[in-house]
Amino acid sequence: MSRFLRALLLFTFAFHIPFLLAAHAVAVSFGWPIPWLLALAVTGLGIALFAGRARGLMPDRKQKASLARAFDIPYFVHWCACVFTVLPSIVGTLVLLAIDLARGGGAALHGAFYGWTYVAGLVVCGYGILIRRRWFHTVAIDVPVTGLAKSYDGYRVAHLSDLHIGSFTPKSWGLKWAGASNAAMPDLVAVTGDLVTSGVDFHGDIAEVIGALKAKDGVVVSMGNHDYFGEGEPLISLLRATGARVLRNESMLLDNGAGKLHVAAIDDTWTRRADIDRALTDKPAGVATMLLAHDPAQFPLAAERGVALTIAGHTHGGQIAVPFLGRWLSLSHLAHKFHIGLYRDGNAALYVHPGLGTTGPPMRLGVAPAVVILTLRAT
């Protein structure tokens, strides 16, 4: 068992403590014999099942969709509900303990409170897993680009990122995203990495999704860290066979006859393949550059090198955030300086995509998956 999986199991054990108390309260209320033993058995099963679910995604293997829907998805609703209970359980325990002491009585075990907290978690997490992550939308954003040729003013780039096609994000979803992108009739499609969750089993599905994308100037792809959680080279070959341009520390020059736009991309930073200087070797003077970089942390380096617009993904906008306040209150805000939306640094701009698929628990809340249409504006 890997150190990472052991750490996840330890966290899973901690998250199940409120569930254990809730299970005991249920057993007592129904008059079942040996309630603590029953609660421990059910809780132990919930913890043990996590190991199988986690191992099944490292690498991600193809399985019957009916099995994922019948077993894996319900389990992750439960697992996420247990995570949901932790904070309110801690706060509730302290409040209830204070109330008990203020009344002059001893500390009591309020099992019903933990039970209702778990039920609330099932509702919230069930929505995030069964509904919210499937419900994507198309977003149109104007992006001022310093130095952009006037002939490229109004140029439309369909930006997709973090598709994570796999057991929990099927090819059919990816084809719907491609359909939404095509309906916008973009001039260029840019895909900023993490097309796969892990492994190689879904490479063919990913190639079919990328092959379905259409634009006047084609499709350009940069690689993400998950694309190398397995063998990356077969995926690159399949993508190029569809006609997509996979740029690995490389660039290309678009020329519409009246002006030019330089498009570059860096390879994955996580596996230390990124080389921004090599990607910008052919950067022409007086021409605006758009850089594809899966990791938005590369933005300061890009700005220093005169890149007018960097587009990135990687963060998923946190994947889980406080609804309507995701820009400020999300998991990614804790870990990333640039985590969602538009940023500026002097004359340079960055757009961080919210992602389309999921990693870890297949859940979204407060961060909607999106197909983003960036309209470049000369300034």
C-alpha cells in the first residue's frame, strides 16, 4: 500500500467518526442488539471500501458504466457526506457540550445531531455528484490583449481544460462539450491539459472527443500532469492523428493576411517537462503571444517574457467552493495564487479555466464546469 493511499485511509477513518456516532444512534433508536458493534462494523466497511475505490482509479481502468453507477458513485456520495459532517460535527460538539455544562449536567452523546448532519451531507453531496458536475454551461468572456493586431480583434478561442475523461467522466460528456464548442463556431480551439484521469485505457475516448472539436484555425493542445499519470506518448500520437496540434514547448504562427498571432504552449510542469524559454524561442517581435500552460503558476514567468495572454487550467476552481462566492471561498483559493477567472499583471493577462471534469471524489459544488469562449480584444 502506497504512502499516499495510507494517508487517504487515515483521513477516511477520521472523517467516519461522526458517521460512527450517527450509526450508533440509529442502532439504539431501533433497539438493535450490541449497537456499538453494529456501528463499528458498518463504519469499518465504509472505510475498507475506500481502499478498493482508490486503487481502482490508480490507474483508471475501463469498467462497465452500470457498475460505476451502482457501486462507485453511491459510495462517493457517502464518502463526501462523511467529509461534509466533519466541520459541523466539531462545532456542534463544542456547542452542545457547552450547553450541557451550562445546564449543570454531564456531557452527553448527541447521536441524533450527527445523524442529521450526515443526512444533510447526503443531500448536498448527492447534488454535487449526481447533478452539479453534469450540468455544464457555455461562458463568453472578452479579454483585452495588449499588442493584439487589429485584424485579430474579435478573434474567438474556445477554451476547454481538465476534461479528465475516465470512469466517472464518460466520453459521451466530452462529446457534448465538443458540441457546445462547435456551436459557438470559434476561430481556434485551445485545450489546456489533463485530458485523462490516469492510465491509458481511455486514450481512444479522449482522441475521439478532441477529434470532434472544430474551428477555422484548428485545435491546439497542451499537456497536463494527469496526462502523464501513465504513458503520455501514446495519447500524444492519437491526438496528432486527429489533426490536433499538440505543442510541447513549441509554438505556431497564425497569419490572416492583415496581422499575426503567435500561439505557444509549454509541456507539463509537474513532471518537469516544461520549458518556457524553448516554447518562446520563435516569439516574433511586435506580435502578441497567447501561451497555453496547464499550470497557472507559470503566469509570472510568461508575463516577464512578454506573453500578452496566458490561458491555463489545473485548479478546477477548487471543484468545491461556497456557491456564488467561489472566487473567494474555495479549496483552490487556499492552494493557488491564480485559481479561477481573469487576472492581470501589467500588460499581461491570465485566464484560469474552471475545468470540465473532476479528480478525486467526482463532485462539484459552487464551481460550474464550463466551455469558455474567449473573445480577444485589441488594446
